[in-house]
Amino acid sequence: MTFITRTKIGNKLFGSMSDLPNKPAIQTVTTPEYRTNGEEFILVKDVDNCRVLLDQNTTEHVVIKTLTKVLILPMMGQIDEQYDEIFIDKGACAEFFRVDGNWYIISSDGLKLE
């Protein structure tokens, strides 16, 4: 069964579909390591550095906004079929979607990948 979730953040309405009922829509992360759990939006702040693990078993779509330095790693697969991890710096925002075992950046505010 697929669930449709609508969340209002500020003046914008976000919608997503998931097989997970009652998933948390927004998570603020203030720890050095965090594993995704079906959230739609993650805000990372109040920690010097953070590792965010993209869990393919609980999450298929997530937006990550950071107010600190964040290393993002998929637990399985790669990001954009070529990166085992990516680093985003303070103020960056990136949106990820899982497709066929890999994670794809579908939106960002200017990530620089080498």
C-alpha cells in the first residue's frame, strides 16, 4: 500500500509517496552520525561535522539541509552511479531519490562534485 504525505513548510506544500505509514516528516539532527528513517526533510545543525547514512530500507526520497559540514553516504549502492560518498558544506541543500539500488541527486543548490 502506498501512502501520500503532504507537509507544509513555511508557505510551501510538499508531497511525497511512501510505503511507510506514519513516518516522521521532518528531523533535526544534532549528532555526529545519523541514519535516515523515512523522513522527507533533514536539517543538520549544532554539531561540527555529521555523517548521514542513506538507508535504502526506510527511505526513498529525502531533502538534506545543512548548517554544518556533512558527509552523505549510501548504505548500499552509489550516489549518481559514481560516488560512494559526497560532502556538503554549511548552508548547502540537496535532494536525493533512490532508484534501482542507487541514490540520485535530483536537486541541489550548487553542489560541486569532483
